[in-house]
Amino acid sequence: MARRVPLGRQDERVAWLFLAPSLILFTTFTGLPVLAAFLISFTQWDLFNPPRFVALGNYLTLARDGIFGKVMGNTAYFVLASVPAQMILGLLCALALNRGIMGQTFFRVAYFLPVVTSTIAAALVWAWLFNTNFGLINALLSSVGVSDPPRWLGSTAWAMPAVITVSVWQNVGYAMVLFLAGLQNIPRELYDAGAIDGAKGWKRLIYITLPLLSPTTFFVLIISIIGSFQVFELVFVMTNAGPANATNTLVFYIYQNGFQFYQMGYASAAAMVLFLIVLVATLVQYRLQTRWVHYG
Amino acid sequence: MARAGRKTAVEWLIFAVLLTGVVLTCGPFAWMLGTSIKPDAEVFQFPPTLLTGDPKLDNYSEIFSAIPFGRAFLNSMIVCIAITLAQLIVCSMAAYAFACLEFRGREALFLIYLAALMVPPQVTIIPNFILVRTLGWIDTYQGLILPFAFSSFGTFLLRQYFKTIPRELIEAARIDGAKHWQIYLFIVMPLSRAALGALAIFAFVSQWNNFLWPLIATTRVEMQTVTVALSTLQGQYNTDWPLLMTGSVLAVAPVIAVFILGNRSFIAGLTAGGFGGR
């Protein structure tokens, strides 16, 4: 007992040595860049001439910019359609697999495969599937008697639903895995107790499973919203934001202004809008999670 | 008897629906593979054939002459392995400090690292681009690797794991006169192989699929990673679907191999950390 090494001063120096690599990398590539992005958003800067301070100019331009309005509308459309779809399908898959169905591992792997796939490769194969004249999807549609199938990625009305479809395809497995983990956290005794009170089948689902799953559901909701607001690669490959900006979304707009038009200040202002949205979503999750937790 | 019969019927129905789901989730992969081995004439045939009777592997050699795809593969391997190793070292060192050492400002610094998970990568990408460009690191490996050499998610994951290691083990080693670097290297790291494995698989796969940063941090085709090379291929051969599908197959194959081999620890890592998973 007497030889116990005192924790304290000598720990302090060692600790900072252990932290040094992460501190340097974090400060250089995350900490300072966040501040820099904020500052750059108040300038006009094309990288060839020195930056010029324009105060809130970029934000005012964003507010007036008709394309940015369309971009936000498109992004909202994308989020509102893809998030509920991937959550409902993910939950249904998780509920089905949680019954201890045969081949559970196989199904889990098969459904999760799109999640680990490169979005660029996934977008390419789906662009080919959605091809108007030679794609498999229109071939199937005409084989069941659809005489005038959509032009999908070439159509202002159908391009976005096509992109949403691919996003849902890619993310259902992720929601499923999180829901499965949540379902497995529900104590068995609660089902046994419920069974005594006559809770079976649908009743069991509505009065026991879903309420107890709500912390997971809320977590999946926030994660999905944050992820969906960042859609970029699908748009980049499948439509290049077209036709006529019909699929231009927030991150594509940031990319376009920053790296195609070299408007670093304007792109940073748009990036700050994204940051704000993600921040609000995360804080809502943080504030509400305690209220949603039903078990310890 | 009747009840049991209905129950089995329901199970079979669910099984059938799940199988249909597999066709939907895995069908595109089959279509990718099927198109990549089709003769050109058959690709634009209507209605399309599901499986060609005359498979050809020409595309798998043509792709390497169409663009430097082999080089892109090598680049991706170098970048992904370097980032994975860097994250394992940097994150585990930080995690050791947070989990096993006492120092002033520990909770505050940990919160700052965690808060970084809320920052979408697209926010820091413009300043990082300007920084890397100023340093002359466009088209270099360090420019592709260093911005991802640390991960808040990885630090969080490892810290949670390190905290489960019994304190007595560490204190006993201290009493025997072990230095902290010895405890870190010879006790904590070997005991954490599961968590380190999960982080390694996760880091490798997400970097293999990373696109936006390598897209803007490279200008020369020789420095492109696989995902960027694939989008270059699309730009140059945008109607040559068999060639594009061949590129996709090659881009997807290593990740699917890693995923199927390490499926359990991959999913464990994803659900344990939650945030920053994507």
C-alpha cells in the first residue's frame, strides 16, 4: 500500500505527450479550419486575388439567390422523402430478422452490403439501371405494359425520385443494424410480463416494442437527417445536379461554388448553413435523448 | 394444430419477403457483374439479357489501358493503409491519455474532440484545400493522408474500450515500475485487439470509399484514388457501360471482401460509436 505510485504531476507531462499527435492533427485539419471557414464566409475570395471583407454580403446573396432557394427546396425534398423511407424499411427488416428467422446472418450481410459499397460505384450501376433507352428498369416497366416509361435522370420530375431511390437502397441496411441493436437491448422479462397480461402479436409490437425502441428510433432519425443533408456523390455521378438544377443539393452547391467557380467566400457561407442545420439536429438529439430513454 | 400451422405460414411469408429484399439489395451487384462481361453488341439489346451466353473478360484488361486504373488501385491502397495505421496509433495514444491518465483539462479536451463529430466534413474542406494548396501538397500522398490521420470517432471508440480494462492491471504494472509507454504498448494495446480491429476495418472501408477530398486534392490522373478514377472514367467513356461496370466491380470488390471477412467487428464498431459512423 505504501508503495502506491501517486497519480498527478508526472501523469500530467506524460498525458500531453500521448495527446501531442492528435492535438497537432486536430488543430491543423479540424479546429482551425472550422474557424477559418467561418471567417472566410465574410469575404470574397477567388484564391488568385487577396480576400476582400464583405461582412454579411455572402449571406445576403444566398438569401436572394434563386438557385440557392431551389437548392434548399431540393435538399428538403430529398431529406423528407429518403429519411422516412429508409427508417420504415430498416425497422421492418430489423423486426423480421429479430424473430430469429433462419438465415439471419445471411440476410444481415446481404442488406448491409450496399452500406459498405462505394457510393460512386453504386451511383454508376444505378445510372445504368435507370438508363432511359437501355436500362433494366424501363425494360421491366415496358414488359408489364407501361408504354411510355419515365426518362428518369433526364427528366426534371423523375430525376430526384431516382436519386432518392438509390439513397434509400444504400441506407436501409444501416438503419436496420441500428434497430436490431436496439431491439436486442429490450429485456426479455418485459415480453414475458406482457405475455401474462395478454400482450401478443400487434399489441406486443405497439405497447411494448415500439415505445421501448423509441431512443433508438430517435437516434436513427437524427443520424439519417444529418447524413441526408450531406448527399453529394449520388448527385455528382447520376445527374451532375441536372436537369436544370432539378437535383442540385446543398453540398453539391458548396462544391460547385468552391471548386468549379472558385468563390471560396460564397461557398463557405453555404457551408455554414449546412453546419447550422447539422448543429441544430445534433443539439435537439442531445436535449431530447434523456426524455426518450425508457430503460437504464 | 391450426394455430401452429398459421404461425409457420406467417414465418414462410416473412422469409419470402426477406428473400425478395435480397434480390433488391444485391440485384444491382449482379447486374454490375453481368454487364461487365457482356459483349458490346449485347449491351444495347432490347429487351436486355440478364446473363450473357457469351461472357468476355476483355473489359478487365481494357480498363487498365483506358485510364491508369492500376495506379489508382495502388494509390488507394497506399492512402487507405497509411490512414488506417495512423488512426490506430494517433487515436489509441489519445484514448490512453483520456482513459488511463489524470491531467488538468481532460474532460474539456475530450468534449472538444467529441464536438468535432458534429462538424460536417464539407465545412472544413475549403480551408483544408487552401491549406494543402498553400503547402504545395496537391497531388501528394501526404495531402491525401494527413487530413484523415486523426479521427474523433476512433478516439471515442477506443477510449470507451480502454475504460473497460481493469484498473488493477494498470496499477499493478505501475507498482512493478512500468512506465506509461510500456503499459500502453504491452498491456492496453494487446488487450484491445477487438476494438482496434473494428476501427481498422471501419477506417479502411470509409477511406476506400472517400470521394470529395481526393477529388479536390488531386489534379493529375496519376495521383487519383479508385473512386476519383471511376468518375474520370465516367467522364471519358460515359456510354461504355460494360467498361464503367468493370471499373465499379473492381472498386467494390476489395471492400466487399474486407466486409465479409470482418463482418462482425465492422458492425460492432458502427453501432458502438454511433455518431460519425457515416
